[in-house]
Amino acid sequence: MPSELRRSPRYLFFASAEITDTTSQSTMNARTSELCRHGCYLDMMNPFLDGASLRVRITHEGQAVDAAARVVHSKPNVGMGLSFDQIDARQAPIIEQWLSTLEAC
């Protein structure tokens, strides 16, 4: 995605993620490779299709963030980009804390 279409800079960020399809309730595990205030990129072999509605739980250094998200970009055998649709206001500072230690890519 061209940087001029992004709402915020993205950062290299490696963490565990659990993704749940809100339609089927199926769950998969993945790893993040990038994070920004409005979404993340997940490396995975079998990503969900563009537009899929998901729940994602990202865990890093003992802290976790849960968010409603949707797939905005999906590439088989590579991964998918998620846009966070809703994050609890109490968890937003966790993302800010993670981002404060990272360097934009």
C-alpha cells in the first residue's frame, strides 16, 4: 500500500497474534511483522480474504491488545494487512507504548 494512503507510519514489530474469524469462529495463529496505530500486517501461509471481519489478539512482552479488525490486503502464502475497526480505549496506550520504542520503516 503506498505510504500516501496510510493514516499513520508503520513500524517493524514482531509479536504473536491470534486471529478469530467472526463468521465461522475459526481461530488461527500468526506473527505480526508490522504495526501502526490503525492496523498491522500478519505473516501467514493461509490468510483470510480481503474484507473478512476478524478479532485479533496481539501479545508482546506480557501485554496484549484485542481488536475488531478487517482484512484490507491479502496475499496467499505471504500474509494479510489488517485495519483495526475497534480497540478498547484502555488498550490504545499499549499500542502507543509499543510504537514509542520502534523505528518507522
